[in-house]
Amino acid sequence: MKSLSPGIISTPIVSAPVRLSTILSFIQPGLIYLGCLAAFLISFLLLRGLLFTQNLALAEPATIVDTLKSFLIGLRFDLRMAAYGILPLAFIPLLPYRAYRHLCLAWLTLFAAVYCLLGLLEIEFYGEFQQRLNLLLVQYLKEDPLTVLAMVWQGFPVVRYLAIWLAVVLLLITIFRKLLTVGQPIHPAKTRNRAFALTCTIVLLATTILAARGTIRSGPPLRWGDAYHSQSDFLNHLALNGSYTLAVALLDDASRNKNSSWLTAMSGDDATRITRSLVRSRHDRFTDPDGAAVRRSAASTQPLDSRPLNVVIILMESFSAQFVGALGSDHAVTPEFDRLSERGVLFTHAFSNGTHTHQGTFATLSCFPNLPGHEYLMQQPEGRQAFSGLTAILPEYDNIFVYNGDFSWDNQAGFFRNQGMRRFIGRDDYIDPVFEDTVWGVSDEDMFTRAATELDTLGRKGPFVAYLQTLSNHLPYDVPDHGSFVPVTNQGEMSARLTAMKYSDWALGRFFNQIEDSPYFQHTVFVVLGDHGFGTQSQLTEVNLLRFHIPVLIIAPKLAPTRLDALTTQVDVVPTVLGLLGSGRQHQCWGRDLFDLPPGDKGFAVIKPSGGEPTMAILNQDHILTFDHDREGNLYEFDLYPHATATPINNQNLEQQMKGDLLAYVQTALTGLAQNSTGTH
């Protein structure tokens, strides 16, 4: 009895704690999983809150309900991203080794470090581009990392952001380490324990998959279009997750089928027919009805001058129409452009084809639009084919490209040399410049001074085409301080940018003062336009229309000064210039001669944001349709003067017509690009 009693008594005393320990060992993986998930979601929430507080002015018209909805929808996008961070934790029940927990810690640390860095970087990215992270970030870094890093260092509080980033990452590492070292690893020695471990893993994996979908609905997972719940574009953007939008943009860019929806919207014959009706001017005659879709020539007309006219196209960096006095601004930033506008034709409803210099350059100089999947056309294989720029249409003209910076940026030298450009003056070609910033190149006044000298030489030889491109009005807005103009000081954070714009305007006026007595001046067509605008506290529609609004000014001999409100984009520049030259040359431009529109025709415009975003827009008179294949279209009635507004409207007939025009235009242009049939011959 004495020997039996201890055995009987000892059995429950030993086995009870073992069972409790076993149960706790299976609860611990769930606690680790949920704890790390909470850490991710809280940090995403703080990043979204920081983005919100930095852009309060953009959120002012919104209601509290819409704001809260942005944060709630944002939580679902955060869950999608967090799922990839916590995925390895789902296997802890099956891999109960301390070494595996160390691997999990390394992954969690890397994941947190990357998304925290991206989230902090996005604060300034959104302030500059008013877009969540997208391919623009990658494109800048691919182009020239050292230049980009120098720009960031000069233009942003890098040290402050790095300190915040380091503090947040160290805090998260501490949390992850504490969670991963709680309790003992599981040792599923028995069959039932292995089954329990497998069950735990399946549950955690199912939870992770559900989180990665961001929705419990059947069909596709949560997509970026689900963030659009408000009339406020900022609140729609706020609901997104920057790491998510960047990842989607990268995956979409890598997809070979990313343009399939645009290429198969309708039959090729229908697309060609509609596109020809859009781009045709009154006197155009299509010369290749079975081949290149918009290859055509206009009837040769009497030129503005008895001798061949020169052409000078001046592309002004970030020259936003919102701050041009001649277009209604009271900021007094562009007095020289305002004075010049009294000497020519000012187009008041002009828009860039994209929101980046790259798109503005090839759209203006090569007369080809900004298309899905080809926003960086000058760097892509398709960019090697021939386009219909003036250097290709007028090969007998001498030509030159004068620029402040490095022509290797955006592959400008290679692209334009292939299009017939013969001479380039860039950053390394200036001797003793007045000013050279630490990032991009020489000042606008140096560029214009050199341009005046070069044009004087060309003017003695014969007709010429010259492209001049400014750069000073670019982050970090480093301009000379020589007292020739009064800096802007009363616009808060915008003061530096507007000072740079005012400096560029001053340099432009100085250039015209230098050349107006030159013999060639009275025999030259001048086109002055912005490459794109920039974001402010006003956002119109999903594409942020005001970022595209630019001035376009044409000064030419015998061209009466006036203002025209026909819709204009950069692809209209070349055919309009050809009309002024009286040229009947064949071309394949994706715009029209703005002085040869049919009676009552107010023009059209097709525009697209940069950065790989799927949305495009078409403008027709006072209407704009924004469209992408995920969310279909939104139709607005817009006005630019005296105040910029965009009001959603319901007009199914108009919406279908504009949608058809947009789809046909894009499909035809993409087809021409794919078939290498975009040139003049």
C-alpha cells in the first residue's frame, strides 16, 4: 500500500502541468502572429496619419465621415501588405526550432525597415507629385541614383526622416524579439500534437490568405479602385497603402499583358476610323489608308513670311498655368511671360500629355502621346523607331538642342539623335557659367545666354529648328541670388518653388530682350510652353487635372495676338507649326493644327498621369472623362476660369462617346507603336 500510494498520487501531479504547458505552447504561435500583425497595422496607421496631417489643406473640404472611411479602407490595404510580413509566422507550429524564430525575426526586421522607409519617403513624394508611390520612384533611381540622392539631400530634411525611421525600426525590432522569445518552442512528439500543430498552421495560413485578399467577397481581391469612395481625391489616395501601390506598379510594369485591355477595346478598323476623325484638321489628307493610321499631309498654304521660317520651341520646366498672370494668377510670378503673351497667340486651355518632363519632351518634340506602358518611351526599345518630330519632317533645316543639364538623363541624346537632331549643348559645354547648382546643371540664364549665341550663328546660315529646355524650376530650386528679380517670400512652403519659377520667367524675358533685334527674329516661329504643371492644394478629378494645365504661347511674324480657348496638348505643337510654315509635308502627328480646326471645333486632349497609374483621361470642350479598365469611367464638367472646378455629371450618351474616342485613340497609337509605323514614311 505504501509503495502504491505514491504512484497513484504522483500521476496527476506530474501530468496536469504537462497538459497545460502543451496547450499554452499551441496558443503561443497565435499570440506571436497576432502581436506582430498588430505592430504592422499600428505602424501603417501612424504613417497614414502622418501623411494626413502633412496634407490637411487637401482634406479641408471633406467630411469627418469620409476621412474615417479613408482610414477604415486603408486598414484593409494595410492588411494586404501586412500579410506578406507575417506569412513566415504561420509555420512556427510546424517548425518549432529556435533557429526558425531567428529567421522570422530577420524577415520581420527587413520587411518593417523597407515599408517604414517607403512610408516616410512617401510624405515628400506625395507633396511633390500628389500620387502614392509608383514607378516614378523607381524611374528616378534607375536613371541616376547619385543625382537623385543629391536632389533629395538638398531638398528634404533627410536627417530628421532617417532619425525617425531608425527609432521606429528599433522599436519594432524590440517588439518582434519579445514576441518571438515568449514561451518554449513546441515539440510535437506525439501524433496528436503533430496533428494539432498542422491544424494551427492551416488556421494561420488561412488567416494570412484572407488578409492578403483584403476582402471576403468572391472574385478578385481588394484593388486600388476600391479606395475611391469620396469626391476628394486626396481622401481616395489616403485610403491606399504606398507600399501596395508601388508593388502593384512594379508587377504591372513587368507584365507582358498590361496593355491587352487597351489593344482589344474594339476592331482595328473602328479604332482607326474614330482616331482619324479626332486628329484630322480641315485640310488634312490621309496618305496611307491601309497602313499607318494617321499618316497624312495638309494642303500647302501661303507661309507667314516670304522666306523659310525658323522654329524655336522653348520647353519651360514645371511652368504651371495656375501661377501665370496672363491666365488669371495674382501671384506676380510670371511678369515676363505675361508681357510676351501680348505679342502672340496664348492658348488658355492647354495641357501637358503627362506629369513628368520625359513625357512633355517626347510629346512636344516628337508629336507622340503618353501611353499606358510607355511613359518612359525614350528609354524603351520602341523609342528607337522613327517619329514625326520637326527634325524628321524638315531634315534640310539645321537644328540644335540647348539644355542646362545632362543629355544622358532620360536618354535624351540617344533618342533625339535617332530622330535627326544633330547638335546638343548640355551641362558640360558651358564655360564659366554664372551659376551651376549642385544637382542638375547650369542656370536658366546661362542656358538662354548660350542659346542666344547659338541662334545668332544659325540665323546667318539658313532656316533652323532649335529646342531650348529650362531646368532651374526643379527641386531643390537652387537659383542664383543676384538681385535681378525679387524672390517670393509670402507663400509658405511654396515660396522656394515659386521663386524658382519667377527666376525662370525672368531668364525667359532676358532671352527675348537679347534676341529681338537679331536679323532672324522677325522670321522665326517661337513656341513657349510648360513641360508640365505641379500639384497644389486644389485637386480636380482622379488625374489631378491642374497638374497638366500649362500655358502654350506662339509668337510668329504676321500672327495677330489673341487668346484661344481650344483644347490643346503638346502633341498639337508640331502640326500647328507646320501649318504656320505653310508646309504640306507628310507627317504622323497625334495632334492637330490648332489654326485649322473645323468651325465650332474646340479641340480634344488625351492625357495620362505618370508613374504607371492605369487611369487616363480625355477632354472634350468643357468635359473630362477619367477612365481605367478596373473602375470604368467618371464624367465631369470642368471649368478653369475664374476658379477651377470639376463637377460630376450623369450623361450616358456623352460618356459612351468620349470613352469610345479615348479607347480608339489609345488602341491605334499602341498598335502603331507595336507595328513600328509611327514615322513620316
